[in-house]
Amino acid sequence: MFNDKAILITGGTGSFGHAFVSMTLAKYSPKRLVIYSRDEMKQWDMAKLYEGDSRVRFFIGDIRDKERLSRALDGIDFVVHAAATKIVPTAEYNPFECVKTNIIGAMNLIDACIDRGVKRVVALSTDKASSPANLYGATKLASDKLFVAGNAYAGGHETSFGVVRYGNVMGSRGSVIPFFLSIKEKGVMPITDPRMTRFMITLEQGVELVWHAFEDMVGGEIYVKKIPSMKVVDTALACAPNAEQKIIGIRPGEKLHEQMIGVEDTPYTYEYPEYFKILPAIHNWSADSHRIKKGKRVEEDFTYCSDNNPEWMSVESLTSWIALHREKLGQL
């Protein structure tokens, strides 16, 4: 699919970007793989990993800058949109900045991709976009809606847009596992609420879901990976089995449980062996056989939440996973 094609990833120096670039270069032979981001030092550090590989290019730019995006997208076939302001408390206290990046940036990218004739675009979303309780989730819900509607907005152009949605990325920079490991020697694990649950996904699973979306999409689909849930208290136990757990209360904008498919999406949701697919409610696309393929409609009262998930990760499983990946946790 990507062989001899040009790919651009926005926010490409983040945790997902590092995994996507490494895995894509290992599996495919792209003509060009462009990392588009605004942090020159992160690009400098990442460039050292691919020194001598002419396929990997770096482009300084911000998704808020439409003209710069247009220049970067020249000759690009596929785009992965990973750039976002995504730390929940940061978004709560800096809402204007979050809106500029997550919503205005999405609009800029959609326009630029259509104008430049990009073939397919896959945007990364989050469980927080489903029935959002915080600003970050609200902006990502708006972004998802924009990318879905972008398929109609494109008019006669051939650009297609899809979305992938998943939960907490295990071991990514700024996530809870490396945080717990960094403070384990203090002997106290801060727990927001003992009932709290989260979805768990590896970076590799996230990349594979994006690959699948590019291959499967017609346009407007939201792909939701089937992944296990875990209690936050069990996550802390796996990271620091001998530490005391101290309840500190939920932070501003934080949910007790995460949700990836709400009851509002149920009429348009289909199930597959390894994922769910939310089809667009607009233009009767949810009844399109080309989008449905071999999917099965979910039950009328279906929701996909971290507390009602049939699949759970055990303390032992996470402990083993940490042991295998400890050196890289939180580094990328």
C-alpha cells in the first residue's frame, strides 16, 4: 500500500510518530516519509535515528499555519494526523490554544489535503472524544466530525478522510505508566479514584490500526480497536507493588471511566473480529454496503466503556510487559 508512496505525519516526533515511522519503514518501502512538527529539537533528536536514510524527511511547521501545511503536502499521497494539544489539565487551563490546534488545525489540514490532491488521510482520535467531559475531548469530537464531513466537503476531489480512536497508549511520553515508575522510589502512588478504569493499547497496536484504516476506508469511518481495560489501582500495583496508594481525587476534566463508543453512536456502529467501526450518520453513509462490508450491527443498548469491557488486563500481564519495555518507557 505504501510502497513507492509519499507519506506525511503531523506531530511526527511524538510517541506515535516514532512508532509509526519505525514500523512503516520496516514493513513498506515508501518513497518519502515526512515528519511535520513544530519542535526543532525533537526533530533534531529524531533525525539522528535515521541519519543516512534519504526516505525520511523533516519539515518544521505548525498545523495552525495553512500555507506551511500546503507547502509540506506537495506530492504527498497519504497523511497521518497525530498533532494535537492533548494533556487534559493543560487544555482546561489553556482552552484557546487547544481549540486553535485541535479544531482550527484540523480545518487547515482538511483544506490543504483537498487542495494538494492527497489520496487518503487518517486522523488519530481519543476515547475522550466520546461523550466528552473535558475541553480536550470536546475539541477532538469536533475534529472527528470535521474529518468525517470532510469526505462530503471534498466535493469532486478524490481525497478520503478516516479516523482511528483508541485509549491510553501504554508507556507513551507523559502517560501514567512511566509516571508511576518515575516516582516508585518515593513509596507512594497518587491515585485519583480507586474505582477509575482506563483502556490500554500498545503503540504497535495503534500503528497497525492506522494501517488497517488506510486499507479499509471508503471515507468517514471511525475505527475503534478492541483493547483491554485496567483499573488504575492495578496499574499502580504493577509499577510499584510495595508502594502505598494515596487517594488524591479526580483532576479537572477527568473521567472516572473512559468511553470509546456511546449510545448515540450505537445505530451506526458495526462489529468486526478485532475492532468496531462507527459509520457516518450523514448522507445515509451508515447504510452503505461498501463501508459496512462484513460488519455486524451492535445491539441497541451497546456502549464500549472501560468499566463494561469484557476484556481486562491483569497485574501480572502488565508487570511482564513493563519488564520487556522498561528501557523505552516514556522516552519517546
